[in-house]
Amino acid sequence: MEPVQIMAMACNDKCCDFKPVKLQRRPVGDFDVLVNLKYCGVCHTDVDAAAAKSTFLPIMKCKYPCVPGHELAGVVEKVGAKVTKFQVGDQLGVGCLVDSCLECAACRAGEEENCQRAVFTYQSDDWSGRAAPYPATRTVDGQVEKSPLLGGYSTKIVVHEYFAVKIPGSFPLEYAGPVMCSGITMYSPLRRYGATVGTHVGIVGLGGLGVMGIKLAKQLGCVVTAISRSEAKKELATRAGADHYLATAAASQMEAARNSLDIILDTIPTDHDISPYRSLLASQASKLVILGINANFTGAFVARKLLGNICRVQISGIGGIAATQEVIELCDQAEPKILPEIKIMPVHELNSIFECLAETARGLGICYWMLPTTRASGMCWTSARWTSPQPRSAPRRPRRWQRLPCSCRCRARCSAQHRSFPRSAQQAAAFTASPVGCFCPSRWALAPSNPSSR
């Protein structure tokens, strides 16, 4: 069988300068589905992974060329001989997982994300053949190694039917991608800890995750309290459907809300004090769930290993395939439908999207950037005509960087706000040489632009 020819957006180093390349997917097997991708979301995790600073996989070396993307939405173009879950023309989504062992206790419980042999959508190594890249191996510096998996910044993907999610035909395809990431991230702990009609749920942090969490919790019938530092996002929370708003800077509000919440979902990605939120838990059975990857997440992970589910502070990441199918159906059945806040951008502006995501602190924005990836969506991905993105080495406004003293004490700890990807070879070298493996933007500043270079 012949491999599937695709076009993809790939970067070759930590500078994240994406360019179009011709690549291949494996031939369609008996249980495989070939998907003509229409949209793919751009996530902060993609920024970290492409810059070799993945928050989730800090010890994994990024293999280049890197093709990120784990919020995929498209239409089935071809199915294998033994596929029963999909038909040609169905809307289909792919999230963070493309394989697991399917035999362990976690997989049998529908929690494939906890499988020790789980394979993620990109930059993972296939071990079973169900997620095999093409070709399976490659030669780098004279050494033979496994080829990395390619993500959704491409025109097509081949995926095993078990790890694909059926998107209802009535659900707008352009909104489906973020549901595979932020949607399942928020829905999974709500499902695990029994959120239902009348459950009092608190959502800490009103970025993309938080807003999605408010909408999902309301659809489940919960009483939702949005929690933020100040009153600045009260209007946003109300618009998303929150019943109550709590500003942690207001001592009187915090005191009035003590012992009032059954489940609290903490989406803040940077290091912070969680003790004010613990005081809001209603009982010993109530849970504070850490979703942001920070020191609290690490601490809660250790506590869970020692104490199990009796620990009031828990962690959660993504969810399994069954839960992902549930959340997309929940979003479709809601009236009105639960739709993420998105901004659709053309493929050739991918570098600008990455720069925007890297320059803003996590959680401040509510938009999910969606890339149209086919001619039907207004872009041309054929070999006959190609529009390359603006190269990172030639930004719209000329920039020069100068070294500044580091004031963030990043040798002690590195919070998410310090993880801006390198924008030049010079910065990439500084990042690589860092003894703590982090790149701190406070060490750099923009020098005044040279008028003559405009």
C-alpha cells in the first residue's frame, strides 16, 4: 500500500520558524481512518513543545522537524476494511492521544491518558504499530532512530479508529478542535468527582480553560462560582454563565464563601498559593483539582501517590477517549451549543500566532487560534501553489535584542510566565546553555528600533 502524501507546517529548531514541507503518513490499515483535516487549534503546549521546553514532557528531547497540533477536526476521507466506527464523510476529531496498551487497568477503566504506554499525538514514539509514522525510522547523524509522530498542522492524518472521536454532524467543525483539549481537560475532573445538578463548583482562573469550565459545569446543572484575583473579569464570568463571582483580593468575599464549594478546578498555570482555595472546600470529601502545570501540580501528584483519593488536593490532565466523546456530545446537545471562544487565522500566519501566544501570559486570553488547513477552508495546501508564512527572521517591525541581568531567580524555580520561546539563534543558544533548562525573558529586552532599517 502507498503512503499518504501530505503538506505540513514544520519547524527545524527551537526558534519555531514554521515553513511548509511535504511529508508522508502511513498507508491506511484495516482499522485506520484517513482524515482530511479542516482545522487545527494552536495550544500553548504546542509552543512549549516546538521550542523543546514541553511543560508536560520536560525530559523528552524534541525531534525536528517538529509538526505540533493536538486539536484536530476534519472529515473522513477513507476507512480501513475492518473499521466499524466511522464512514466516509463523517466529522471526526483527534485529541491528545493516538494509542495506548488497551489492556491495563487504566485503559479498561476508560482512562487511556493514565496508561504507562500511552502515545501522544505528536513527538511520541510508536511501539504497537497502531500509531506508526512513515517511515518508521530515520537516520540522524549516522544513527538510526524512530521517526517522531506528526501532529495536526497538516492536511491529513491517519489514525486508529479507537482513538478518533466522532463529531456530531450538527456541531460546527471549526469549534470542535479546542473541545479535544480544553473541553476534556475541564470535563474530566467534573465527571470523575461526580459533578451533577446542584453541585457547587468553583473555577479558578478565567482564561480559555476557565471559561470553558464554566460553560460545561452549567450544562451539567452545577452552581458555578468564578474565582479571580480582582473584579476585572466579572463581566466575562457572567457572560460565560457563572452564578457567582469571587475576587480573592476581597477578604470579606473570601470569608463569606468559606466551606461553600464541593469541587474547585484550579486552572492557573503559574506557581501560586492554593491555601485560600482550600478554605473554600465544603467538607473532607470536597476536592481542589490542580490543572495548571506548576509546583502545586507536582506536590499534589506526590500527595496522591501517597494518600490516594482521600487527599483533598488532586491533579488532573486530559481525559480518555470515552470521556472526550461525551464532552463533544454534551457541547452539541446544549441549548445554545457550548462553543469555545476562537479566532480563525490562515495557515501562513502561524508564526505570528506562536509569537502572540508566547508573548502573553498564560490564561489571560480566551481565544483558541484555529488554523484552516484545506482549500475548502480558504487556504491552498496543494503542491501547485503554496503561501509560506512570514519568516521569524524578518518580523514586521525590526527588532534587536540586548542582554539584561536576570531578576527572576529562575535558578530557584521557573514559572510559566518565564517560558517564552527563543526568537533567534542567539536566544536559542542562551536557552540551551542554561544550567536550569529554562529561558527567562527578563534577561532580554528590545533595543530601540533602528529607523534606517524600516
